[in-house]
Amino acid sequence: MDLLFFYALFLAKVVTVVVAVAAIALILVNITQRKRGQSGQLQITQLNERYREMKKSMTLALLPPQEQKLRHKAEKKQQKQEAKEAKQRAKQGLVSADKKPVLYVLDFKGSMDAGEVTSLREEISAVLAVARKQDEVLLRLESPGGVVHGYGLAASQLQRLREKNIPLTVAVDKVAASGGYMMACVADRIIAAPFAIIGSIGVVAQVPNFNRLLKRNNIDVELHTAGEYKRTLTLFGENTEQGRNKFREDLNETHLLFKQFVQQMRPVLDIDRVATGEHWYGSQALEKQLIDELGTSDDIIIARMEHFSVVSVRYMRRKKLMDRFTQSAADSAARQLLKLWQRGDKPLL
């Protein structure tokens, strides 16, 4: 029994030391990055090579063992020869004449505040710095929408590509609704999976009001403003019908601007027919011309690999030390909220 006790005590000490060392290391890395002024890092991945390796592994796995060895030797020899030729060309300062155009693949998985636009603007700036007229951009978009100003800025970032005449395709595998669709409609072409959620061209806002609760408890709230409509609806004050009407007026104005933007980006749309706040699945959205084609982002990438160099561009923002510790807790809470939502009156598959 004593042996087990001392062993457990020893393990506790070891774990304590390891955790302390790891914490110190994280703090030092965080301080070093802050001193260097690094807010993030651009990551470039050659998707052609990744797909080629996957295909090669599958092909080899399906061959008999002896044939696998022969194929492996032949490929190794070919790789050496190609590396030698590339080195020779580099020494001579030669550039391959048949250089393929590039398909830049960006990802945007949007949250309520569209905070991911910080990375998107860096990625688009990087693409614009090197893109040629034959290059293209594919944005894999997933977002149910969020705040107007956040998604308005995200759409404006995509317009930078449009203004430079760089073809932009948006692929929606799951959802591009409301602010997400505001971004998607900037593209030259929108492709969506058959059951992706598309549309929701509308505006919504809700404000809880605790005024009656405060009155019952004899609590007064004073709100002083300069300007008739500086505040229309409030959390704690007594709301008026005049304030409610102004609030609705502002919502309608925002909706009108939203409709005008979508109509400008996609003139083929019957905007009054689709701007009702409803959403549709991909196959229905195609009929209403909200999208141009049914398919997935994987289909686009694989189809382009024969004629394009496919490159993933991701700007990874440096997370603060506290964010790293709280991220897993936030993700867990989000998953629990999603489970609760799925138990509601939404359709399930």
C-alpha cells in the first residue's frame, strides 16, 4: 500500500513539473512572438502534390506485394531524375515555359461577428500580390450569416478580386445564408451541394427588455441621449411605439440595401421573389438562379488539377495565450448548443 502511495506521489510531482515547464514554454513563445510583432503567418499548401500522393498510395495498396516493390523503385528513380533536371534548370536560370495557371483556394468559415475577415483580407492581399491574368480563386464558404458590418466588409474584400478581373468561384458545401450569401453573390460563379442551405436574403434583430422586471423591484434606469433617435429600443428603459417604428424602419432600410447589393452582383435574379428571408436547398436554389451549378468544392479542385497548379492559401492568426486555453471550452459549448438546437423543430436528416 505504501508503495502505491509513494508511486502516486511521484507521478503527481512529475505531472506538476511537466505542466509547469509547458506553461513557461508557452509564455516564452508568446512573449517572443509579441516582440517580433507577428500577428499571424501565411501557410501555402500545394494541393496537387497532396492529391498525387494520396492517389499513389491507393494505387500501390491495390497492387500485389512484389509489384509494389518494383513500382516503388521505378518511382524513386523517376523522382531522382526529375530532381536532377530541376536543379540543372535552376543553375542555368531557366524557367519552365509551360508554367500552369494557379487556382488559389481560400477558406472562410464564418462566425456571427465575421471575425474571420481579418484572415481573409490578408489572404486576398497575398493573392493579389502575385496573381496573373490567367489565375483563378476558389473560396470554400461556410456561414449562416451574422452582423451586417462584418459581412459587408467580407463581401468588400471579395470585391477586390472582382475589381482586378480575377475569376472568383464560391463553393458552398453546407451553408451560405444571409451574410454568407452576401459574400457568395460577389463571385463570378456559385456552386453548391444539392442539400446546402442557400439564400435567407433578409434582416433580423431582437432586443430583450427588462423594464417591467426592474419596475417590480423598484429599480430606476436613467438613459440620457442627444439626438431624437440616438437610441430607439433599449434593454432596460421603457420602449415607445415611436422607437419601435424607427427600429423597424432601420431594419427595412438595411434589407433594401442588402437587396440592392445582391441585385447588382447577380442581375439575373428576380430579387423580389428571392429576398423574402427564406432559404432553399441547393437544388431549389439552382432553379431560382441563386447559384449557377450543383457540385462540391472537391469536384472543382480535382477537375482543375489537370490544367492548374492548385494552391491552398491560409493566414493563421496568432492566438493569445488565454485564447489557446479557452478555445477547447468554447468549442465544447458550441457543440452542446448545436445539439440543443437540433432537438428543436428543425428538420433532421
